[in-house]
Amino acid sequence: MAILKIARMGHPVLAEMAKPVSDPKNPGIRNLVNDMVETMMDANGAGLAAPQVHVPLRVVVFQAPSERADPGLGEDEQYDHTAPLTVLINPEIAILDPTPEGGWEGCMSVPGLRGWVERPAHIRYRGFGLDGEVIDRVARGFHARVVQHECDHLDGRLYTSRMDDLSRLIFESEIRHFQKAG
Ligand code: NI
């Protein structure tokens, strides 16, 4: 296992369309995923996409722990809002409710910054796991946000290109000034 070098905003690999994986069970994909998970954990990140480690393939890893979900959710509500550490290969997203919801996002390829991004808050996603099994889930809240953020990387998009108010692109050390305003 190894901690991989992260491509930062401006590197062309982040603007490419990533290619589908032909065989999710290929050992090379498992090695890539192991290194991506280690790299994400080392940075305390919520998600990482293969193009961010200079590999233009349709592979993402993410997690949506209960600490990141909205406080005050009931136990059954929490289900769609959380996800364990997940590997998703060749993912596809369907928007179940286009009503946008705003939230702060960060990205290992845009270090030190946070941006306020509006995204649909209710989606369904499908893809394959490392054993070739189908993953098919409904996601809401932070869970829906992290999946959309990571899958955007596969289409060459960073969260900054989803922002419509760049006054809300800030250094993370200044986020306290915004927290009351939401
Ligand atoms: Ni990112």
C-alpha cells in the first residue's frame, strides 16, 4: 500500500473524461483502490476519485459516516444519509429529486479551500464493487453530495465549476465567518 500523489487543480488529468473499467475484478484495480483508500484516510477525506491520483479510470472511493449526516435525523432516516467505506466502479447517477440543497465542499485537489455548492439532495447511484457485485443505493444529504462530487471528477469537473457564487469560495480557516449564515 502507498500514499499516492494528488493531482491539484490545473493538472490536465482532472479535466479529462475518465475511461470505464473493463474488468472490476482486475487485480490492478484492487491495488489502485487500496492505495486510494490509504491516501484518502491519510488526508482525513470523505472521498477520492482515481483521476485525482493521476489514473483516468471510472473508480471512486468514499464514505458518509453518521457524524457527517444532518443532526436530528431519525434512525430510519439516517439510512439513506450514511454509507460505509464504499468502492464504486463505473458509477451512474440518477437524480430522484432535482431540488437543490447547498453545502460546503472541500477537495483534496483544491487544498485549503471550501466552497458552497448547490446539488440535488436525493439521488440513486449504481456501479460495481471490487468483486464485480452490483451496488445500487439511494442517497440523501451529505451521502448524495459526496457521491456527486466524486463522480464529477470522472467527468473532468471540480466542485468550483458547480458554484454560482464565488464569494463563497473561501479558505477553510475562515469558514467560522459563514457558519451562522449557513
Ligand atoms: Ni474532490
